[in-house]
Amino acid sequence: MEGRLFINGEWKKSDSGSFDVFDPATGEKVGTAVNGGKSETKEAIDAAHRAFKPWAEKTAGERSEYLKKIYRIMMEKQDELGELITKEMGKPLKEAKGEVAYAASFLEWFAEEGKRVYGEMIPASSREKRLMVIRQPVGVVGAITPWNFPLAMITRKVAPALAAGCPIIVKPAEDTPFSAIRFAEICEEAGLPEGVFNLVTGEASEIGGEMMSNRKVSKMTFTGSTEVGKILMKQASDQVKKLSLELGGHAPIIVLDDADINKAVQGTIASKFRNAGQTCVCGNRIYVQEGIYDDFVEEFKKEVSKLKVGNGFEEGVDVGPLINQDGYEKVDRHVQDAAKQGAEIVCGGSGYEENGSYFYKPTVLKNITHDMVVMNEETFGPVAPIQKISSDEEGIRLANDSVYGLAGYFFTENLSRGMKVAEALEYGIVGWNDGVPSAAQAPFGGMKESGIGREGGHQGIDAFLETKYISMGV
């Protein structure tokens, strides 16, 4: 598989060389992608800037038709795209195909939401005035996306940007460029006008640096680590460049003593072990009330022990490989630190390397204390530490004891009790008896150091629009 850059409707190579991409499950080479740099990024920005006015001048309905066409093509190619995601990222094929449908849903949603960018009339303070508010596209958008959802994290940004009237330049993760390249091919197949969607693969410092310094880019949208997000905030301050940031998480799961244990176990597994625990919203730390602690741990162990680890293309595999050696070593460090401090390994607790690929067994830890590393750092792997709590208040306090505020979960069958917990949790996304709350029609984003802004829902298009107030004398 050979990668290329997609700039101004044309496929291009680069003088900056190339880089190889490997299957994390087998270590085999997937292909070679182009290492675009500053000059290629500038070319893409210039193309998007030229495309901005004619794209913005199209009606919302006209832009909608392009998004719907991209949606239809993606769904027609769901199996092919799913196989590509599994090959370059490693998640089980059934999850990868699910990601394709999730990714496509943003195009379908914002194809319609773009038609609902309403203005308003304001009662005037004078008979000689008319006051109105209109919404206009912000301009050229730069986007940097991660490897863990290599297609969905692109469409979650591209769909609202295009629906609002903003051309975009996407820089995908170096580990997973081919899903992005395939998406660019689909945009071309859908007949998207030149310069409206551009793709530059390569190193983040070169590409991101040009996006942040170039005044033709009005807005940056980024999904990734909080550390990098903070760097982007500093860089954006030079031009007061608009930012949307979806950053790190360290999601708590609270299981209260009136929870349906089976529902809580299945919901926790869905949250924790999806994508081998390599998601920013997966449960990282579990707090179970003492009255049901032992029963929950026993049932959880039973179900987690059934999960099959292996190549995502193999039948019945639930947990694929970790993305690389660094990810593997971090997961193992968290487990070993907990064990040294007295945690009991209920199941799992180790991993293995095979042909340059790294796998970690789904792991459950009990007798956890809040000062262990696993309870304070995002693990990004299939490890579930379970700490005993005595009350709702203790669970809420421990859950909120984090600089992160992306996603939090809890399980209770009591409506009044649950409402109080939902309101008390300092998280932008809360799953109540639900381990997988993400949906195109709902706002996705965090509080505290987990980010700025929301993606999805009717809120998702707001980040790509300016609000203009017009006072007219009559």
C-alpha cells in the first residue's frame, strides 16, 4: 500500500521522504506513506483558502448533498474500510466495522444539522433600528487526529466543518495514515470541490507547526494528549487562533450497592476493554460499594476471563494488540506498581511480545488504593483496577479527584440517587447504566484539563461558526 498527499483535489508525493506503517498485530509492513512537511502543508492551506469563499457561498442544502454522498459511499465500503482499520490499528474487525458506521453517522448528522444554522432578530431599542444576528463559517480549519479511532476522529471534525462552510486540512496520526487516505479517495469519488478537503500525512511538528503559525488557518481542532493540547493553546495565543481540544481522560466507574450487577459488569466491560482499553473515554478506575464489592469482582472476573486476545482478524477475538511497545510498557508498569503496593491480580496481569507485536491479557485488580499509579494516570490498556468504597459521597469525591473531566460512568437503579450522582460528577460525558454513551447526535467533550468545546450534537457545528451582530438604521 502506497500513500500520497491529497491537496487541491490532486494526489501528490513529497520531497521530504516517506515512512513505513506496520500492522500492530503481526509486525508486518502495511505500506509506505508520504512524509509531508511545511511546504506541502502551506500548499494545502493555500488551496483551502482559495476554496473557502466558493464553498461558503454554497447553500446549506448543496453542501449537505456532498456529505450525504460521502456517507453513502462509506457505508457501501464498510467491510473494506473496517479491514483497513484493523490492519493498521489492530482493533477486532467487528469493532472496526462498527467504527466505520460511527464515523459515517457524523456525515449523515451534520448533513442535516448544517441546514439548521439559524440567526435571530432582536427587539430594537429604537424605532429607527433593526437588530439581527447571523452565523457565518469561521474560515479555513486545520485538524490533527489520533490513531485509536483513525476514521471516526476525522469525520467528527470534517463533517461539521464542511457543513458550516469551512474547508479543512487533516493531518492524521503517523501510525494510521491509510484510513485517512482512503477517506480522501472517497471525498474525491463524491466529487467534493478542489481544496475543500486536503490531507497531509507526516510528522506533527512540521505540519502542525505550519497550521498554527499560518494566519490563513482560522481554527485548529485537535484530538490527543493533554500535554500536546497545552502546547497548542500556547501557540494559538500568538494569533488568538480558535481552538477545539478533545484531550486526555481518566474515566471513573462507580457501581453503587443497588446496581444491577449483571448490567454493571457488562457495561464496565464494554467501556473498559473496547479497543483494548485504548480510548480516551474508557473506564480507567472502578469504585464499587462495599455491600456488593465481592459479588461484583467475582462476576466481573468470570466475564473478563472469557475475553479472547489476538489478531483482530481472527474469529472471536475481543481484545487486539496494543499500538506499540511504549503503550505496552506503560500498561505493565501500572500493573506491577499496583501489585507491589498490595493489589491482588484477580486475572491477567501479564502480556507478551510476538513478532514485534505487543499484547496484554485483560487484567482485573482488586484491593486497590487511590494512591496507586493506575488510579492517577491514564493507562490506555486493558487493565481494570477495582477499589472498594463505603458511600455515594466517597465514590463521587474519588471520581472527581482528577485533573481530567472527559467521561465518567455510574450504575444505580435508583432514579433520585442517580440524578444526584450525575449532577455531581465533574465530567463532560456521563454514562448512567451505559458504558458506551457516544453518538453523533450528542455533544462529546470534556471539562477541566480534558479539553475545550464539544463535537457531535447540534453543539458540534458551533465551533466552526462566527456569530455576527448587525445593527441596521432604517
